[in-house]
Amino acid sequence: SIEAGGGKVLNELGEVLFIYRNDKWDLPKGKIEKGESIEEAAVREVEEETGIENLSIEKSLETTYHIYKHKKKYVLKISYWFQMTSDFKGELLPQLEEGITKVKWLSDVDTKEALKNTYENIKLLFLQSKTL
């Protein structure tokens, strides 16, 4: 199995940080590297994929599971999610080499719209929260 860490980041206005990749809205996440804690990986990946800074982890969210095929084998990807906050006001920079074309803060209304074009696992992270 592959383990990943990711973040649902909120700013001071309660907007959520989304990335746009493969024609879908998504939340930033990535593989945990050797010697990293899950939390460290989640913060690093969010920073790398979006250009954000000053992240702090508030709490753990659901863990999601996703099975996909790689070289004729099925792989289980386990993603550990954290709610994070940031007061970052700078420019957001999509990590183009990872196929990310947009990074945006989305309001409640925009988030609802984005969730119509996302993955089922991502929707799970919004079911329990006040941001929907």
C-alpha cells in the first residue's frame, strides 16, 4: 500500500484551499517520504502543491482509501487528512510538474460547486464539517 498525507486548509475567511488537476477539483496531498511523520508529509505536500506558507494543523480528519491499478497490479492508497489553517496572503503557485493547473481559495458557495466535480473521497471530508 501507499500512504499519503493531505490537507483541507482554511483561511481567516473560512475559505477552503482547492487545487485543480485532471479536470477535477481536489485537495492537496502526496506521498509520505522515508523518515517523515504523516503530519510533516501533509504540510510539505500542501506547501509544494500550492505555494502556501504558515500552515498549522488543527485536527485530524477522515482517512480515505482508494484502489487503483499500476503496472497490472492493484495498489491501495491510504490518505491521511488534516484540517489546517493559514493566514497566508501571498500568491498561490500551482505545482505544474504535478499536473496542477489552478490553486484557489473557494468560498462556501464555490466549494459546493467544486464538490460536484471532485472525487467521492474528497466529498467525505466535507460531510461532517460546517463548510458545507
